[in-house]
Amino acid sequence: MTASRDVTGAAGRFLGGVGLFLRGVGVYVRSPGLMLLGVVPALISGALFVTAFAALVYFVDDLAAVLTPFADGWSATWRDLVRLVAGLALLGLGGLLAVVAFTAVTLVIGDPFYEKISERVEERLGGTPGAVDVPFWSSLRRSAVDSLRLVGLSVLFGVPLFAAGFIPVVGQTVVPVLGAAVGGWLLAVELVGAPFYRRGLRLPDRRAALKADRPTTLGFGMAVFVCFLIPLGAVLLMPAAVAGAALLARRTLGQPITEG
């Protein structure tokens, strides 16, 4: 009975995390000023990553052949099948790295813009309890260092997932879900950076706080991750993700997320 309630509670919190992202989208849609603030940095970063991913798609067959030299002497059917799987695994790895790296780079490029979006969301909810004054350059430096750490983690997790992509059936079903979970977790940790910095909290504090409510964090992060995989989704919805992340940070820290 207890296990059943735990599952129901976890599922409910996961959906609550998805709801926080949707609320961020609502804030974004109702605030044209926020849209203008957030789209420009995302457009710059998006152009770079779309070009890079397009290059990966163009050369994926050649890369798959390089990674599977053992299949050179196989029959055409099996060789093509193995290289198709390798190509899909490469695209999956590329998608994971692109989404996480896009978010990291965009947050660094647009640090003042996204900081302002996050602040406005919190102001509507009563402000930032325990706010500290963080100099711009210090904040930018910390953000860049923490972003590099998270991109490094995405590579660390992405390589085993790439290898698992070769496993028949599992590689095409379970692995994509795991990839979305890993990518969603890293995105959530990345996106809540601004509200945590305003409180004088760093990356270890973020991770510890988000782990305390992992289902909500995964619900938010996986919703963002899936939307960022949609063409132009990352560019158009980046400000909404930042707004939703401010709500996630407040909920995680036990602070109100509704206007009083």
C-alpha cells in the first residue's frame, strides 16, 4: 500500500514539474517584453548549433562507417543494418549534447537577459528571500565554469548511452528514454542557476536541493528537453524555460510559487 502511494506521489510530482514548465510558457506568452529579452541570445546560439547538427546529419553515414570497420566484410544487409543503428546512436548522442550545450552557451551569452527574466518572475511572487548582491562579471564567470562542468557530465553520460544504442530493441526504446532523463536532469540543474546565484548558492547546492524532489525536477527537465528537440523549439522556448526554472527553484527551496 505504501509503495502504491509512493508511486502515485512520484507520478504526481513529475506531472507537477511538467506543469511548472507550462506555467513558464504562460508567463512568457503573456509578457512580450520577456520574449524580446530572451529570443535574441537564443537565436545567436541556435544558429551555431543548428549548423553543427546539420553537419552531423550530413556526415552521419561516413562517421557510422568509420565507427564500424568490423562490418566491412559482412554482407550488405547486415553491414547496412549495423551502420544504420550506429548512425541513429550518433544522432541521439549529438542531440543530447546539442541540447545541453545549447542551453549552457545560451545562458552564458544571454546572462543579463535571462537574469532579468528570472528576477521578474520572482518579483511577481514576492521577491527573492535571502538575496545577495553578485557582481556581473563574477556571476558570468561562475555561470561559465558551472556550464562547462555540466556539459562535461553530459559527455560522460552520453558516451555509455551511445554504446548502449547498439543493443537491439533496448537501444531504440529504453536508451532514448534514459537519454531524455539524463538530459532533462542536466537542463534543470543548468536552468535554475540564476535564482540560486541570487541567493548565494552554487552548483553543489543546486544539485542537493533538486535531488530532494527528483520527480518534480525530472518532470520539468524532461518537458524542456523534449520541447528543445523540436525544430526551433529551443530558440523560441528558452525564455519560457528560464521563467519555469525560477518557479522550480522556489518550489524546491520551499518558497511560494503563487501570487499572494
